[in-house]
Amino acid sequence: MSKIDLLAFVAFPYLCLAVFVVGHAYRYITDRYAWNSHGSELIEKKTLFFGSYLFHFGILGTLGGHAAGLLIPQTVYDMVGIDTAAHTALAHYAGRVVGTAAFSGVLILLARRLFIRRIRLMTTATDFAVLFGLAFVTGVGTYAVFFGGFHVLDTIAPWIRGILTLQPDPGLMAPVPLQYKLHILAAFALLAFSPFTRLIHIWSVPVFYIFRRPLLFRRRVVA
């Protein structure tokens, strides 16, 4: 086990997670009134609709698939009759669908920011950094799921669970192909960067709106 492995697959993930937590706390304390997505739908809607729909469908599916596939041990799937082969096949085919959607959506949103002048003028360097980062992470991840063919259930999956349980084993990442490592490290870097960008709006999803009491409107009758 080299020092590079320790830095890349132990120190770096924990550093990113620490920045993620502290960064959100700092942003909430110092800039809570700008805690939103700074949307540009008033300037241009059509391209935004297609890009945003594809991206959100793909990224939510990707996050759900990663959580289900990497954080839940294979022994749990064995208990419900899903063996390793079926689990891997399901992850690959589902990953191709949601990965392609997320990557395509990011490219549309990036092109919108680059080629529509009014949108480009209101786009900050941070916005471009986020979009290029998302394009890289989703692009490399989609490439891996189409052309990688690497078995992650015995390597990446237990490594990521070890990170969360404070028992990391960087040796598990030694046989992992380069594209998977780039995907993981870039995702952690983007995670650390997210508190200082418009990505922070993901924590403002109006979940409780679904459960609120209905508003009652009554017409005022003038006597």
C-alpha cells in the first residue's frame, strides 16, 4: 500500500466530507438568504426544461442506484433472492439508462450556458466549474458502466462502506481501473465544492409542502 493510496482513498475522502459538512454550516450562517439555485428560467425556458429534466432524472436515479448498490451488502440481496450476477446486471443496465440521462442533461445545460448570450452573461465562473465538474463525473461514470465491466461489489462497495464506518481499507482500491478511480475522486471533490455553489439548493427541496394543511380561500361577500 503506497502513500498515494492512503492520500487518495483515505485522507482525501475524509477531507472532502469535512469540507462538505463545515462548508454547509458556514454557508447557512453567513449566506442563508442566497441559499437557492439562482434559476434563469425567466430568460430561457425550453432548453432549460429538457436539460434540467434529463439531468435531474438521471442524477436522482444515479444517486439512488449508488446508495442501493454500494451501501447495502450483497448478503442482504442474497437474502431476497438476488445473487451477485443479477445484482451486477441490474446495476449495469440501470446505470446505462440513468447515467446517459444525467450526462446528456449536463451537456445540454452546459451548452445553454455557453451559447445563449444572455445566459452566458449571468453565468459565473463557479457555475461553469460546477457544470464541467458534473460533466466529467457523469461522463466518466457512464463510460465505465458501458465499457468498464469491472466487478465493484468486492472492491469499491466495501471500500465506500468502510469510509462511512470509519474503517477504510485503501487496499481494496488497488485493482480498480483508472476510470473508476477518477470517477470516485472527482465525485468527492465535487461534493466538497458543492456548499459554495448553486448545488446547495438540493437541501431546499420542499418535501414538507406535500404534508402541509390545505389553504382555504373564501370569497368575500360585500353586504
